[in-house]
Amino acid sequence: MFRFYGILGLIMILLAEVNFYFKLEPFATWYFPIVWFGYIFVIDSLIYMIKNHSCLMNHRKKFLVLLVLSSVFWWIFEFLNVGVTNWAYDAVGGLNNALPGNWLKFVYKSIAFSTVLPAVLETYWLIRDVHLFDNLKLRRKHKISKTLIYGMMLFGIFALVAPLLLPKYFFPLVWVSFFFLLDPINYLHKQPSIISHLKDRKLKVPFSLMLAGLIAGFFWEFWNYWAVIQWHYNVPFVGFFKIFEMPVLGYLGYLPFALELYAMYYFVIYLYKREVKVLKLH
């Protein structure tokens, strides 16, 4: 059964899209939380239709944890962007005029950022529940050596530092850095990890995550294109042939970004596992 909040989500998305034309305030300014909470409600309701079980229906407290983690995670990427300057928010007739005061901008952005992780994960759960990649496996198991694990971690550190030192050349590494740094740590501490799935030949989780990242990325760019408050990209070398505001090659970044979110989530859960009951992602 399609839940009531799924219908609410459809209405929220429809009203946000209609208002791209009329630009009525405050809805035009607050479109991002409106449309993305609408998206989350719709996808979660579809999942409940399939499984009679979903995050919003059965794990509401844990869903709130996802919102908080999501906001924190994206603020980290905002900090990294201070160094790489790959995107900027439209200030002309936009956020600076619509939301006077730094505290209000912080609240707005934190609410908007809180939707990122749930949007990707809800999309991932939907893909998982339709069994799109269930039978996709590697041909053979692979031995995971300590050399590989520590090599990945070292590369993860490099991928975090290099874009800040030479952003023109290393900016893409931002979107793989936390995966290479944290997924091996999760693996070593017997937390769920992409490495462990690959070790067992299973491709369902990584492929479902990457497709979820790409789908969410498409809608981020689609809705951003029509919005009053937009972000714009400044990407060296590959800034050509845009789909909406995003250069076409930039969409590839959404694939590892979803893997990063997975690794970041389980790393934080490991740190606070006594205080936070784990919402299993797979």
C-alpha cells in the first residue's frame, strides 16, 4: 500500500516544480528541502509497498540519525570545496538576499544537506528491493592483503590532501578520498564494507549504491537547473558539454560518492556503536 506520506511527497514535488515557474516565496527559496523530502517520502513509500517495511515506517529514530549524519557529511564536503572551489551558490537574488543573517543561512543549508544521505540510501534500498543486481558476481574470490588495505588508506589520505594543495589537477580525488580512507578501516574492524562484498564476489551492494548515486545526482542537477537558488560549477579541463549545470563527465563522480557515503556512515556508526543502534544499509 502506498503510504500517506508518499502522497504528501508527490504533492511536495509537484508544488515545487510548478513553483519553478511562479517563484512564489518562501517556497522558491526553500525548494530544495521541499522537493528532496518529497522525493524521500515517495521512494520510502514505494519501498514499503514492495516489502511492507521501510525506514520511515519502521525506523524513524534511526532516520533522524541519518538526517544529522547527512548534514555533517556534506558540511565536510563544503569545507573541502573551500580549497577546490568546484561549485558555488548563486548569490544574486538568491541565498544572500532571501536569507539575511549567517545563522539563517546555516540553518537553511543544514536542513538542505540533511537530505543527501537519506536520498541516496532510499534510492539504494529501492534498487536493492527490486533485485536488479542480485545475480551479479565476480568470477572468483579475491584475497584481501594487508598491503592492499594499507595502500588504499594511504591513497585515501593522498586523495584528501592533494586536491587542497593542487586543486586544478587533483580535484576529482575528493569524490573517492573517504571511500579509500574509511572503507579499509571498516573492513579491518569487521564493519560492513565494500571490500568485504568484493571479497565474497558480491556486486549487488556496490552496483546498487553507484546506480543510486547516479539517479540521485541526476535529480539534484535537474531540479537545481530550474531553481531560484542554484549552484554552479567551476571544473577545470572537463567543463564542457553540460547536462543541466553539470558537465557530463561530472556525473561519474556520483558513482564513488555513493560508496563514500556508505563508508562514512559505517565508520561513524563504529565510533558510536554503543550509543547508536545500527540501521543496516544492506
